[in-house]
Amino acid sequence: MSGLQCLGEDNIWFEKPRYDEAERRFYEGANGPSTHSHHQSSSASGDQELVSRMKSLELENQGLHKVVEDLRAALFKLENRVQVLERSPAVPCVKAVTVQSVRVEEENDDIDLFGSDEEEDEEAERMKEERIAAYAAKKSKKPALIAKSSILLDVKPWDDETDMSKLEECVRSVVADGLLWGQSKLVPVGYGIKKLQIGCVVEDDKVGTDLLEEEITKFEDYVQSVDVAAFNKI
């Protein structure tokens, strides 16, 4: 047997260095992913902490916005109040002047014009008489208050054959000092019968409801009854 044949048949592992390198790489690869996974886990944890801090900052920012809005509203109310307080002193001054002037007039009006003083001279007597005349003229110029009332009357006829135009003519023919007739209308009552509803304005001291009812019911051919539907002071 030749030397080459012996080498060819011998079990020698010429590829061992390659397998060792492959095994080394395999274990390095097996250990590598574990380190990478740990790195990813640490990175994810850091991201969650960052997100949590950002949310906390957003909530804090919203709270600050709310505080700023409340401060603005309080400042606005304070400015308005200061403006009102700055204007208010002028009002009492005007009122004080007005009250003072009224008091002066009242004191002038309440002067004992009819008192006598033996030491008064003729000039003082003349001034007193002038004041009496001026006071009387002032009082006479004030118009007297006339009390008036608004009255709404329901005038009912005898039946549906009553001439309502003639009935209204009779009512308006009632004339008195302090009486002023107003608008009127016909209001259905039932069974074809209508009543006359008429308004008027009267002076309380001169004309009353009793007088109106008495005068209107005198037209007994047309009027059955008179009722006061409304009475209001003016």
C-alpha cells in the first residue's frame, strides 16, 4: 500500500477548525439576542417613563391655564368694581347738594312769616310781606291732581229684536261734566242676543258708577240692565 492510500483511508478530521469557528459563532449568536432583548426592554421602559412625564406636564399645564383664566376673571371683576367706586362719590355729592337745596327751600317756606317782633323795622316788614306773596303765588301755580278712572260697562238689551244701534245712541246721549265716552263693541251673549260693551273715562269727584247706571237704565225701552265689567284707576 502506498503512502497516499494510507492517508486516504486514515480517519483524519481536516475540517475541525472550520467546525470550531462555526460553533464559536453559533454560541456567540445564541448569547447575542439575549443582550439585545435586554437592551430593548430597557429602551421600552425609558419610553414609558418619558410618556408618563409628558402626560404629567400636560396636566400641570392645563392646571396653570385654569389658574390664569381665574386670575383674569378676578382682575376683570376688580377693575369693574374700582370703576364703580370711582364713579360713586359723585352721586352722593349731587344728592347732598339737592337735599341741601330742598332743605333750604323748606326752611324758607317754613319761616314763621306771621310772627311778630317788636324790633323789626319797616324794611323787614316789607320783605316779610313780599315773601308771603311769593309763597302764595308759588302754591297757587301747582296744578291740582285730578283723580280719574277707566270704566267698562256691559249694557244688556231685552231681547234679540232690540235695535242695538239705537241702544248705543241712547247710552252715548248721557252727558255729564267729567265724563268721556270711548270705544264700544257688540258681544254675543246667547240665543242671538248681543250686549253692548262700552268704555268711558270719568273724573272720580264728578261721575260715579251709580250715576251712569241710573242714567242709562232710564232708557227702559232698550236697556234691561247695566253691569260694571271693569274698573281701573288712572
